[in-house]
Amino acid sequence: MPATVAIPVPDTLLLHSKDLSSLEQRSRFLLALKYFELDELTSGQAAEMCGMTRVEFLFAAGRHGVAVADLSKEELAAEFS
């Protein structure tokens, strides 16, 4: 069973969410996204953490400007040649 962490957040964050449930979902996603970006979670682990499929998470990560592939210069050149 995964660990649960309770994190106090400012009330002003509720202004950006419809309700507490949507704030919780958004917070889970953003936290998972940051751990993924820091290479501390795989995309599958991050997706599971925020209740998404891996594909949904990868598309959402891209929309938030987070790279979903870490290609070397040689691999990147091969992709575009």
C-alpha cells in the first residue's frame, strides 16, 4: 500500500479549482509531474500516482512543457535525419 502524505495548501489554491476533490487531483498530478521531471519516478509510476494511464500522463506532461523523452544528441539527430 502506498504511503499517504498530508500537505497543507493555501486557501487561495481553491480559487483555481472547482472543489477540494479537483484541487487534490491537480495537486497529485503536479507533484507526480515534478517527480517525473526530476527523474525520480518513471512515467508509469507518475501516472499511477495521479490516477491516469501512462499515455494520458505523457500527453499531459507534454502540454505542461515537460520533456517525455531524454534523447542523446546522436539519437535526436537520427530522429530528424
